[in-house]
Amino acid sequence: MKIPTYSTYSQILIGTFFLVAPLMSNMDSVLAETIVIEDKKAQQSPTLTGVVPGKASPIVFKNDEVINFILLSDQSKNIYTSNAPIESGKAGALYIRQIQHLDIPGTTTSDYPNLFVETVDAQGNKNEYEFVLNNNSGDRDRITIKKAEPAPEPEPIPEPEP
């Protein structure tokens, strides 16, 4: 039986590095940046959302609202799936994916299509959110919409003593 030497181990380690290093350099597009936004802020302006080929970019509503309507402005480059049927009243997340470009007669396309999501809370109040999909960013985003924290109540002003 031949005992491995130091040079044998170093060759194995160097060979492993050259096999793994290229995989590590591509990890940026695999890992997603998590963006947490308070619902009141997300309702005020569009949220830029990075979408990359072969990966889903989730938009999750963790604010006690459910999705009741979705409009994707350009269906030639992206598709979406919800975590439950919209009609069920239980959909709380969307998963956006890129697809190969489709030529859909009679439609227009955009490099940055927008996605409108209307939600409803338990009291029946509707809210609208707009997401701008960036298919060219190279980075994938995970969007979480959370309930806005209530503003702290001001300290009571002490009354002057008589």
C-alpha cells in the first residue's frame, strides 16, 4: 500500500479549487437579495424587482393581506405563479420567472414591465402595489411586504403643579 504524500494532497486540493472556484463565481445570480418594505411605503412608489433566467423572484405579503388581482403589463418575457389560487382568498405570495421571449400579436413590450398587485385585508380594504421587473439586472430579489409598525404614541406632557 502506497502512503499519500504531501504533494498528493496539495494536488487534490488545487484540483478541487479549480473545479469549485468557477461555480462559486456564479453564486451571485443564485443568491437573492432580500428586500423588506413596509406596506405603506410600498404603496407609495413602484418597487424595482430583479428577475434572472432560471430562478424565481418571490414577492411575499406578510402584512395580513391577500392577493385578489394581478396585472402583468408585458407577458412576453415574464410569467407568475401564486402560492394559492387568487379566487380562493388565500394567495399571499407571487413567484415571478423569466421566459424566452414570446411574440404575442397585437401587444407591446417593455424592457421594464410593471406588475400591479391588488390586495385586500380582513376588513375589505383594498391596497395596490406596483413592481417594476428588471430582467437585465443580473441579480435576483426576494421582496417581502410587511405590516407597517404603528407610530409610537407621544409621551404625555406633565401638567404644571399648582
